[in-house]
Amino acid sequence: MFSGSLSNGVRYAAEPMQGFRSVSLGVWINAGSVYERGGENGLAHFIEHMLFKGTQNASAAEIAERMDAVGGNLNAFTAKECTCFYGRVLQNSMQVLAGTLADMLTAPLLDPDDIVREQGVVIEEISMTEDSPEDLVTDSAFSLFYEGDPLERPILGTRESVRSFTRDGLVSYLGRLYNANNVVVSAAGCFTEEELLPVLEASFGRLPAGESPAQAFGTHTLGKRLRVVRKDIEQVHICINLPGYSKDQPQNWAQLLFSNAFGGAMSSRLFQSVRERSGLAYSVYSYPTAYEKSGFITLYAGTGPENAVRVTELVLSELDRVKRGGLTSEELSRAKDQLVASYLMARESTSARGSALGRTVLSGRRVLTEEETVEKIMAVTMDDIASILPTVCSTDDTSSCIVGRTDGAEAELRALLN
């Protein structure tokens, strides 16, 4: 692995992978929803869409044809903390991919007619999310957990905010955040340092200078909070967020293992209790989320309205049981083996390796080697797990949401969760 900065300050991190023919490139920008200002909610995501609508040098169709001609793929996503544009091609088309990504970032067309059309597309995307109860319940619980913090803002924005976007607003946002000091380029695959660096310099060395935004977010709300969204659907969807640890806190490694053992696998306590032994849910799981300054663990289950109270009781009962008795050594050992295996198998993908590099360098953290990562996982002890249980199993500061037909069970559900 090698890393550094281009002549204009753009940071890069790259990992050559022997035995591969492809190259994955990612352009990571500190331009997520947390950096939006008043009236801009959803603008980071909207710009991600608009950059695929053509540049001053190529139409949207020409960009698509260029990538298809080399058998490559090109995509993007917007998160709370960042926006990423990424693609994958064969090694001999690396310049095509890098040049295309750089053109999209530095010379977007931003045609007013395209803006109007894309406003309609994003509003439909918002509606699609609202029609997906699993997305709706997790997003709602998330917004409660970070109420009043920049993390509360929905990535897609609202219908009202999206309709208010103008070309001048897009240009202002791009000028503020899409700059050399706020961008990281990641690469993984078939290349040498001597082959890659001239390509990166020629493509991304023309990004203008600028500043990185201050990180002033990550404070979660205290106390129990509950939101009930009544929808006429077949299942009741239940989501509970528990306080956790941030990326840089040493407890984050124990948090990963605890969540895996508690609800992250088929052998986990939630899966075995709610699905296997009780037969009350098809989908039930937990997962951790860690940001730069805070984190949480999400518990989720979907079940029929007649079983909603019982499933909620089972989830809370399992949480109380593990809080009082902890994990067993067998559970911890199994969680370690599974996480290590998942991590090592993911490293067989150029895209996964490039993504890990980009996220880490963008946040200013050091990239751990494969050996260091495995060592961190395997080093977690039973005492480490026990030390985090009062936090990750506490129901004093939970943010929960229920979506569906609660019928006559709403009072019982409120009593359990609020």
C-alpha cells in the first residue's frame, strides 16, 4: 500500500493487488448531509445525481457509452459524512475511468432543465423510501437518536427542500466542498505506483484549492424516545437504537463483536430466540454504526401485528439477559472467527479494498494492515465485552420507532419502549 498527496493537495491511497486484472477507483469528498447549511438539506445527494447528467465536455449518454465501451461500471452514493463516486475497469482502461470521474467533478454541466427533471426523480426516490417500511423505520429511529444534531438531516432531503434547489445553489455548494483539500482518491487492483500516479496527477491534479469543513456533529439525544408511524401494511416493523461507541474509541472493536454475537448472524441470540425458537419473525438482526464522534447499535425486527408486543418483549428480554450475564466465551470466539472470515473474504474484492482505503484516509485515520485488523478483532477479551455492556445494553437513552398497523397493541408497545 502507498499513499501521499498530488501537487494540488488531493490525498490518495492505493493498494496494488497481484493476480487481478481490474482497477477500482473511488473519489471521496467530505460532502455529506452533515455539511449542508440552512435550506440545503438533500443538496449533497442531489449533486451526486447531477454529476451524471453530463459535463462541459461530454453528455450523459457519452459518459455512459464511454464506460460501456471499456466494459466498466460507474456509480456513486451519498452518506451522512461523505459523497463517493467510484468505478471499476480493466487495467488498460484506468485512464478512461480516472478522466471520466475527474471531468464529472471539475466540469459538470448543471443544465437548468436537467435540474428540474432530477428534482422530480429525487422526489420519487423520497416516496420510494417512505414506501419501504424497513427504510422508514430505521431512518425515523435514526433521526430521533440524533435529534437537533446535523446527523438528523435526511440524506435525500425533503420534498420542499429539493424543490427549492437552484443552479446557483449547486454551484455554491460545489465551490465550497469539491476542492483539492477536501478530496481523497482511492485505488485498488492491477497497477504499480509508477503506473498509477501519473494517471491520478493528470486527472485529479486540476481540482482547485480550498478548505475542509469543520466536523461539528455527532451528539445523540438523551432519554427514551419513541415514534409511531401508522401504515396499513402487513407487518409491524420495530427498530431500537442503543448508545454505542465512535470509530476512534477502542471499545468500537468490542462493539463490533458484541453486535455480531447478539444479532448479526444466524447463530446470534436474536435470530435464535425470535426466529428459530419462537417462529415470530423472518427478519431480525442487529448492527453497529460508528461515526467520528459517536455511535450506536440498531436492533430490528419485522413481524405480524398480532406478534408485535411479543417480539418486542423477546428482543428486550434478550437484551436484559445479555446485560446481566454477558456473552459466553463460545459466542465471542464464534463472533471473532466470523468477523475475521468476512473481512478476509471482502479483501478479495478490489472495490472493497478501495472503499476501505478511501473511507479511512478521508477521516484522517491511519489505514490498518490486514494483520493489524485481524489482531484487533482477535485481541478483544471477555472483560472488554463486559466493560461495554452497561452502555450498549442500556435502555435509558434509546430512540425507537414502530411502523405499521399497531391496532390495539399500541399502548402496550409504548409502555415497553417509552
